[in-house]
Amino acid sequence: TSQAATHDSRNNIEAVHLSSLTDKTAPNAGNQLVTGTWHVRVKRGAGGAMAGQITGINGANEDVNGNGRLDPGEDTDPANGTNYQCQGAGSPLACCTGPGTGTCAGNGLLDAGGQPFALVVAGPVLAPGQTQTWGTGTHALPGSEARLDKYQYSCSDAVVGTILAPALTGAAGAAAVSGNAVFQVRNAAGTVLDEEKAIAFSETYAGSHDFKSPALPARLGSPAVKYNGVIEGDNGQTLFLTYADSPRNTETRARFQCTPNIIQGGINVNGHADLASFIGGGCDGDQFLDANERITYSIAIQNFERADDLNDVTATLTPTGPGANAIRVLDSPKNIGRIPGGQRTGLTFSLFVDPTAANALTIANRSVNLVLQFDAMARGVRLSRTTYTFNHVINADAEALHYSTDFPNGGREVRDFNRNLQIDTPDKIDPFKGIFFPDEDIRSPTPWARISTATVHWITGRTTSSRTPVWTRAS
């Protein structure tokens, strides 16, 4: 009210925008929205095409039913005797003598008794003592608001809550808020696992009506201990800040995320589907761990939490399973640094396949599980909870078996699919077209094999052999 009025020569479409944060370095962040009760006054300005005048719709209010539309009989302006409303004699008004003709008055405009305007307010809007009705019920509007400073907390974090209470201020207001604000951690069933009361809130600045708690440590609850000043929780649990107020309580909540949300990424390798892990180098360039090979072992992962970077991460790759003694990881554990939120990260280990141990394995035991584990110096998110297991075969080669009804007892067929006048190596991507063609040199062995003197089995499928093919049999 102390500012001089500014008049615009044009009709404002979007009027005035106010923000609660204009300068984070200024006191109260340069808040243009002062906490309290607002009165909005709309006046006729001194601007416009005709200074101080409302033109076009300046007559008395004609909108009888208040629906904002020009309905039959509402245009009562005796301006030019237009009969636009007439649909026929006496319809819809007695002054109509036919379609578009008659003795009716009106100018085709719905006068609103002044300039219509709208006031749009986006929260928090607090209206103590007022109600709204929806769903056949009456609901009280809140008289205060609660907020937490984050939507998600790790198990090594700090929790700050704020209560906006327009009716309270000063030391007495801070005491009232402190006595009525409760922090709780609940599980999915709603059971209260942790609770902290009597936390000392203080007003952010004099007269703001905005009260802030001190930073409360958030830790892993195993189990949680109530009333110790520490917010304790775990994955799948929710933090609540509740403020007891009249006519209704106000509440806010955030989730606990103590286990990293890491998923496997795919490695795009030419000639393969996207692989979860990739074996590089070796003697024959395949995806098997063969004796005496020194290889690189690459894995792709993705941090699915876009807002949470994982820092100072250590990765460990450990062989397990029947063939574990044949695999040596030469550089595990290794520090991979930062896994940025929402991004993919690749990590590579160096492996050596011990020839003596690998060749001593029986065929049934020529497999190994490579287990990937994480840890970090920053203990907020429990990276050690995340493990991935990759299964691999030792001393193996891929072998394909074909069967053709044209050669029921076995045979051979040669065909040049891509018409390049040569027979291409099987199971290799075409370098020019970028696709796989079927094998061009087809050898169909006899599908019958006698396993014993009494039983004949059918041999089929694409198998992985261990130097000597390991067949899949189905009777």
C-alpha cells in the first residue's frame, strides 16, 4: 500500500507474479510473499486505451445466471436493435418475428458490470476456520504447514523440518511448535519404529511465522531407539513430521533409502546382443574363460537414483563356485571413484585363467561365478548390500548343431545368402549390412545316436562344448 500505483496502457493478461525466492543471498531469500493474512484489492486503473475507462462491456451486469455465457434474454442493451438471437417467430423471445428479424434490442455483448478478473494463488495457502466440500463431505482447510528439507534420506544424513504457523511468532510460538511437532519413522504397515519429540524449533527470523528444527542425524535403525535425538530407519520405511494443530493436523513425509538403487547396464558390442559383462582379449576372442588366458573383464552398471551420487566407491570381484580356484582376479578390490546419479559407469578387471587348475577340472565343474560387490568410505548408502553374480564356463567353445528335413540322415548344404560370391564365416555379423545371416555352409549330422543298447535319443540344440562337445539330449 505504500508503493505508488503503476498504470498500464494495455490489458494485462497475466497480471503480477510474486515469488517466495528471488535472491538466496538476501535476508529471507528476498521473499516477496510475506507470511500472514493477505487482502487483495482490485481497482479501476488510470490507464487503458481510454484512460480510466472500461470500454465494450461497461453496461450493467447482464449475466443473470452467472455462467459467464450470453444466454437468450440476457442481452438487454437497447443499442442498435439487432435481432441476432431470433430463431423464428416468438422464438426464443416474443420480440422475434422470424429468423434474424424482430424488434429485439441488444448489441451481442454480455455486459458483466465491470471488468472481470481472476485471482490465482498457488500454495501453501492456509485458511484457518474455512472448509471445502468434495466427495459429499466437508473438509477443513489447514491452518499450518509442515515440510522436510529432502524427499529422501540416506542412513548417514541430516534431517531438518520446518513448520509454517501463521498464528504463532516469537519465543512463545517456538515453544508451542516444539511441543506439538513429532518426528516418526514408520514401516509399510504403519507401525511406529522410531519417534522423537520435544525437538527445539526456532523462528527463522522475527515475524516470519516459519519455525525450523535443528539438524537431526539420520542413521540406520538396527533396531531404532526412541527419544534419543537420532532419526533411525531403513529401506522401505517412511519418515513423518506431524504438527498437531486446529482444526486439523498437518503432516509431511519422506522416504528412507539406505540401499543403493544400482541396476546392471548393457554393454553394446558389435555382433552381440547387449551384454551384462564382456570378456576382452584372450586366445580366441570368445566369451569363455579358457586355460592360460589373460583377459579384461568389463561390467556396466547404472545408478538409478538421479539425484544421488555415490562417491569413493570400491568394487570387489570374487570368483566362487566349482571353478573358483582356476580364476585369479589381478586387480581386486579397486577404487572406481564416483558413480554419478542417473548415469552409467563401466568398470574393468584383469583376470588370469590358471592352466593347471582349469585343465584339472572335470567337465561338470568347469563353471565359475564372478561376484561383484561394492563398498564406500561414505557410509550413507549401504553399498555393501548390493551384489551381482555372473556365471561363466571354463575351457569351452560354442558349437552349433543343425538339422534339415532335406537330410534326415545327415548331409551338407551350401547357399550364398548375401550374394557376395563367397561363403562367410558362420555366426559373424555382416560388416556391410550390420546384420546376422544364417549359416551359409550347413552341415547336418545324423540326429540319431545310440546312448545304450536299449535306448535311442534325439540330439538337438545349440550347445556350449568343453573342447569335447557337451550334447543336449531329449528322448
